[in-house]
Amino acid sequence: MNRFCIAAFFPIAFLVSALLVSTPAAFGQNYLVAPAAPGGSIFPAPLSIDDSARASAPSRQPWELSLIPLFAAQGLDAASSWGHRETNPLLAGPDGSFGMKAAGIKVGFVAGAAVAEYLLMKHRPGLAKLLVRLNYGNAIMTTGFAVHNFVILH
């Protein structure tokens, strides 16, 4: 049961973070264009982005989708290591096994990496392809570690 909870935590954490990080436009709302105020307004209208600039900007959707296998692979790796000897000294608990401390460190590291990627995407949208490839590569490698753990340890 503990392995299932740990494996389920990462995708759930991803969904929550995706909802927090999502742009309002993802929900069908356009906050860039103000509604017409009756009788005029003393405040200037908010800046709006024209459609040509929006069409030329790269989409964040592939990057957002690449986070799903990244979080899922980390959850699978945590589930495969739970309660067993951990060779990574940063993740090993006092008794040398993978436990809550290791899961917390893993969650913090992956969440921190996702936030760092989000900030990179915000300021350098041209890095989208590189980040997508890195996320998928990390997910493949981590899934390989998890499969190895399941074969050797279980």
C-alpha cells in the first residue's frame, strides 16, 4: 500500500502544480483584453498581445506534457526503492534504506526542477525543445532504474 501511495503522489503533485502554473488562457479566459467599461474609465486599458505575436510564440504544451512522464517515472522509482537499501547517500535514511526522507528529497528536487524549467520557459521560450527532450530522457532513464529495482529487489 505504501508503494502505491508514493507512486500515486507524483502524478497527483504534477496535476496540482500544472493547475497552479497554468495560464488563464488554458481555461478559455482572456485576461489580456479588458471588458469595455460603460461610460469610459480613468484607468488605461491593459496591454494586449496581437494575434500575430501570439501565433509566433512557441507553445508551452509539449513542455507541460513532458512533465507527466517525468513525475510518473520518479514516482515509479520511489515505489520500487521503498524500504530497500539505498545506494545514494543523499537519499539514504539513518538505517541506509529508502523512506520518507528520501521521498521528500525526491519530491523537492523534481518540483524544484519543474519550477526552474517553468521560469526558463517564461524568459527563454526557445528552450522548449531542449527541456522537452531532457524531461523525456530523464523519464526514460529513471524508468529504467525503477525496472532494474523491481527485477533485482522484488
